[in-house]
Amino acid sequence: MSHSLADQECEACTSEDEPLAEAEFETHLEELEGDVWTVVDEHHLEGTYPFEDFRDALEFTYEVGELAEDEWHHPDIHLQWGEVTIEMWTHKIDGLHKADFVMAARMDRIHEEYAPE
């Protein structure tokens, strides 16, 4: 998996920005963990990460929360035993922005530490 998206700046959008078109978000989606992320209704990203146990899922959730605070870009996070599901879109434009994919790529990078063997 390429980490080029994870290394890019998470630039905030303006209310004048348009949500990404399918061709644009498909290109970014190819750089994310394929078995984790999907685009739902051309509106938001949804990803489910597997874990060995609840503690790893909880620690991952905490790290994602810290990332969200650092970037001021907050996903919906659903924690349960053995998995964490993330839903993310840019509320200001009610759709997908490149920043959503940058955040997802950074979450992929964080998950590498916790991925089940």
C-alpha cells in the first residue's frame, strides 16, 4: 500500500469547494486499504478495521481521536469487540474532500501497529 496520501497535508476545504466527483475519489480510494474502505452513496467513506481484542480496538480508537483533534477533522467512530468502524465526510460540503482520504490513509498507517496476524 502506498502511503503518499498519509504524508500529505490535511488541507481544510472552504464552503466554495465542491465534493469530489467519482473519478477523483476513486483515484484516492485506490491508495487506501482495499479491504477496509469503501465509498458509500458517493457521499462518505466507511471503513472497518479488525482487531485481536477489545483493548487494541480501544487504543486504536484513542489514537484516531488524537489525530482527529490534531487535524480538526472528526469522523464518526463505532467501537466494539474486535473491530472499529469509521465513517467520514466533510460536513462543510456535505460530501467527500481530499482531506477525508488523507485522514483515512493516516488511520491505515496507525492500524498497521494493531492489525491481527
